[in-house]
Amino acid sequence: MQGIDFIRDDKQNIRFAVIDLNLLQDTFDDFFGALITGNSTKGVEFLRDGKGNIMKAKIDLLTHQKTFDDFFSELIVKGKDNKTTVVSNDSRENKITNLIAAARSFLSTKYQSGGTSLFGMDCSGFSTMAYKSIGINLPRTSGGQALIGKAMDKNNLQAGDLVFFATGTDAKRISHVGLIVKGGIKGQARMIHASTSRGVIEDDPFSSYYDIRFISATRVI
């Protein structure tokens, strides 16, 4: 993500965020202002260049995860990341391009039940955040999201569509959602979703596992 680098610990968990202040100064000022208001600026280190000018801010996410979650969500919504820029009155094609770019920015995020941030997200949290990047608010659960938009045939999937599966003990109950990032029939289509075992990954919606668990698909935009 342009303007933000993440440093991981030995277990590959995100530990620090390094913010490029040349690119994200205004938004970082809002973030740091919230820390000042809460008297909790400990855990933020400013990095300087050879002339002593402050260039970056290094944030300890063990200390400031909740506040950083809000900061990161603001970047997604406002399109500060050049990969998720949202243009008002945008065409459907551009909205889908931005939606997929946002979805890809979450790849490798670990799975966390109830999570909706870069530090962990579940399947419907992922789709919620991806769609939020283009100004569309989805219901929080996969079952609720299945009720939004136009029902689509599984053999007519396009990028941006949501696909729903029954992955629990009830074979008729929607319990998982994925976002199509490449349309097409079996062998062509691809989705991004938050897997409980592997985190946010790109996958085959017609794999032997998901094909028999498919319930429905919808087109939101």
C-alpha cells in the first residue's frame, strides 16, 4: 500500500506500521491528534533523514492497534491509497477496478472472527471492507449480504460479484462469502475471500470443496 509499510514479527504478525509523511501527512495528523487527545503518544517513533527532517512515523501496533484501525479505514474510504481511489459518479467499470484493487490490498491478512481490519478479518468483514472502499455499505454478515443486489447464475459470474457458500454443518445455511475478481466459467473464475485456515487469499470458487457448497451469487454494482 502506497505510503504505508508494515514490519512483521518472527511469527509473521504485523507489529509496526511505517507511515510516509510526504504522502500521508494530513491523515496522519488526524491519527496523531487522536493519540494526543487520549494522552497516549507513547509507541510512535519519528524517523528523520540525514538532515534531521522528519520523514516517516513508525507506529507500534501492539500499543495503537484500535486507533490505527480507524486511521486505516479512513484511508480506504477516502481513497488515499492510489490503488483504491474512488471518483464520484464513477462508471461501473472503474468502480469494479477500484473494488478489486482494494480486495487485493488485503491479501495475506490473517483470519480473525469478527475482524474488519488489516490485523485480521473474517469473510464478511473482508467483503464489507472491500465494498466500503467504493462507498457501498454491505450488511455485516454473509447471510445479510446474500440478500443485497441482483441474483446471478453461477455460470455467469463477473468481477465484483459476491458468491455465497454453506461451509458449516447446515448444508442450506450461508456461512461464507467470497468476492469474484475474475469472471468466467469453471476453470476461469477466481475469488478473493478470508479463509479460516489461510487468511485472505485468492482462490478457485469452483474448486471441489466450494463447488458442492455453493448456495448463491449476487451482483451489487
